[in-house]
Amino acid sequence: MHGLHIRLPKNFVLEERLERYAAAIEPNPYGWRGLWAAACRRSDAAPFREVRLDLGCGRGGFTVEAARREPDVLFIGMDSEPICIAYAAQVGCESGLSNVVFVPGSAMRITEMFAEGELACIYLNFPTPFPRKKDSGKRTVNFERLMDYRHVLAPGGQVRLRTDSQPLFDFALTQLSIAGYEPVWTSRDARADRPDDPTSEYEVKLGGKGARVCAYVATPGEEPRDPHQTAEMSLAAYIPQDLGTYDGYAPHGMEATIQNLRNRAAKTGGDWSSGVTI
Ligand SMILES: C[S@@+](CC[C@H](N)C(=O)[O-])C[C@H]1O[C@@H](n2cnc3c(N)ncnc32)[C@H](O)[C@@H]1O
């Protein structure tokens, strides 16, 4: 599972769960491209004001809380892990909300699931960082994904990232500029700056361990003509020379790397940077 460690109860049977909470799941999301707002509304209700996607929704806590706060907006939680969809759908069903639905699917196929301009906002809450260069193509913050998000976002639409990982955040900022996005807001302590924003399970869990939240809100600007990758792809490249930055908290998924760098720094008298590859 993409960096998500869910301890399953002994008697967890995925198919049985998916069936029990089917009311909050759309099993064939690719069939609703261009139709989401109309297809998901209750027959007696007004059309949804807009549609927003929680991409990589995990257990769905953020999706459901956001939906509870804005009943006239349709919130779609998408995750590539069926186990996450099963858990999220349970939360969705138990909430009693009719403006939230969960779908299995991958960021890599987002343009097959949503039509041009169909989404007002894409949330990327604590995306899997994939720190190694060899896995970096799977990150949902990469410029290739941002170019896809451009197509499905409505005019003025937004991508909203939150992460505990300063290296991932610094990498993600390079991708915004390659894909021609304008940052509307950035923060390196988003909980302090916007304490009322809803939280996800990861934000609560990692916040409890001392994580600060880095965040951006960005909107597509002029479309770049020939976007291509110019950034360092290993997240090790974004680790500051002063490892004291990570006293008390190391970014999720990079704990072992940072410990190795500390060991190396101890041996070399401070310089850990030569020849680092992850
Ligand atoms: C670290 S978890 C964060 C979950 C949740 N957003 C939160 O903040 O609690 C990252 C989630 O992204 C999902 N994921 C990773 N790559 C994905 C992709 N390409 N498309 C959809 N979901 C993805 C994983 O399965 C996992 O549930």
C-alpha cells in the first residue's frame, strides 16, 4: 500500500465491506465523466454548486468533514487503494451526508474520470511522497499531473496541497512553476495560519508526532508551451544541510534517510551531502 499503513482487523473481508458500504461508493467512476454534479444529486435537490475531488483520500475523514461544512458542493474522495475506499465509505455512510461519494481510481487517469472544467478544486492532502528518484514518477504533485489537472479544473479552479514533508513541498513548488500555476497562498505552518481548515487522518496523526504542515493553494495561469522536467527528482536533494531542521520531527517516509544522514554527518564532522542518492 502506498506508504499507508492500515492495521486491518482480524475479520476484515474487503468484498464484504465494499458491499456493506456500497451506498457511498461509485464502483464505475469512469462512466460518469462530465455528469458528476447531475448524477449524484438527490432527485428532489438543486444541482450541486460545484464538484471537488479529494485525491488520495485515504480513510476519508477530510472528505466527509469538508462535505459536512458545504452541503451544496459535491465532494468526491478518490483513492487507488480499495481498502481505503472501504474505510472511507463506512465514514461516508455513517455521516448520513448525501453530498459525498468515494471512488476507486488513480490520479494517472484523472482526465478519463472528469471532463474539461468539471472540478472546482483538487485537494492533495498528505500525498504519498515517494522520496526515491526511481519512484518519483508516481507523485501526484508532479508537473505532468498538474498539466492533467489543468484540463479538469474549471476556470479559476484550484489545487490545494498539504504535507508534513518540507522536501516534498519544495519539490512541489518547482512543479507549480513548470506547469504554469500561480500560487495563491503558501504556508510552512498551515495549522497556525488557517486553524479552522478541516484535517485529514494523516494531518492528525503526524501533527500528534510534531509535524508542521506545509501548504499551497494554486491556480493555473498561462499554459506553458513546452513544459519539461528541470527539477531534482530525489527528495534527498531538498534536505537542508543543517539537519537540525528535523530535530523533533522527520518527514513521514524519510525518517530512515534522515537518520542515515545524521550518522554520516557524525562520521564526517558535519558534511553529509557528498554522494547522497535515494
Ligand atoms: C499518505 S496517504 C494520505 C491519506 C489522506 N489524504 C490523509 O491525509 O489522511 C496517501 C494516499 O494516497 C493514495 N494514493 C497514492 N497514489 C495515488 C494515486 N496515484 N491515485 C490515487 N490515490 C493515490 C494512497 O493509497 C493513500 O491512501
